[in-house]
Amino acid sequence: MAAVTAPVSKLVVGQHVVVRHLHVGMLPGTIESGTDAGVVVALAVKDERIARTVGHDWAVEATSGRGIFRFPGTLTAERNGSLTIALSGDVERIQRREFVRIDAFLDVTVRGVDEPVGGDTTTVDISGSGIQIQDKWDLPLGIDVRVELQLPDGPPLRALGRVVRVGSDAEQKGIRMDGIARADEDRLMRYIRDREVQALRASRER
């Protein structure tokens, strides 16, 4: 992880974030107010354990196309699901390649750049740096491809890619994606983080 100093990425009112604690885990929320010294985060779901962590280390994480920015701090107050966190220390930027890989079944078009292979298929999983697809054409390793990935909202995400690995199933291939426009990077990372949060909520409701 790369340490950077603020204000490389600032926390702004209305921004969707995740707050993280070593024992509580991660919780989704929204920035209610803030300054360079601290923020107030309204949680999407209240957690009774938080009151016992006042004075403990917490972190606020915000997603952008450049990665996840992690703002370390200390929880100074908790009231009715709103957390007051005093920010301190350097901001950490977690690069896209460090992001988790999530299961995702999305429509995608993959076509060779220099070879007439590929077509329409679906993803098996995605991460900030690539996708794994159902390979109906036995794409050779090392081939350069054009990728059009259909996220749930907006136009297709377009990128150049390279087939870099065979999946756990012989009919699956992993594609590393490069040359993604900044706006599309932001959309991709928001989608991945939203899916993480949905999975977290589902696990808490069981």
C-alpha cells in the first residue's frame, strides 16, 4: 500500500464510505459533515458494539478510480448511529490490483485485437484489475483483446485486455484489463464495493 498525504482524496459531505474497525469489521455509511481534522459518518445500519469502541482506532474508506483511500483515525463519539471520527496520520491508497475478487455474472463482449476470435459471453468474477470469463472459444494465453463489460447501470465499460491465465475450470480464462477511462474505473470500483457491502449486510441478517 502507498501512503499519501491529504488532500489527495478528500472526504466530502454526502459521500458513500465504509468505516472499518479491527473487531467490528466494516460498516457502510455516508459522510454527514467534516473538516480536515475529522468527520461525522451516518451508518446505514446501526451496530450495538460500536459504543464500546469509543477511543479505539477506526478507519474511513472511500472508493475512487485510483483505488480505495483509507483515512485512519479515532472514534471520539457515537450517537444514534452517527460516528464522530478524528482523522490522524497519513492516508493510505490501496491500489486496484489489491482489491478483492467478487463473484459476478455480467454480460461481456471479448474480441481479439489482431485475431478474429471471441464474442459475447459472461463473467465469472471481477476485480479492480481484471475479469474471469466463460471462454467458449479457447482463447490462447497472451492474446490481446478488446473488452466491453456491461455494468448494471450506464454504457458498457470499454478496455483493452490480455488473456493471462486459465481458470479453475478449463473453460474459463482470466483477462487483465488495462487502459480503462477514469470514469469507468470509478464505476467499476463502486460496483465492486457495493457488492462487498451487500454481502456484508446479507451475512449480518442471517
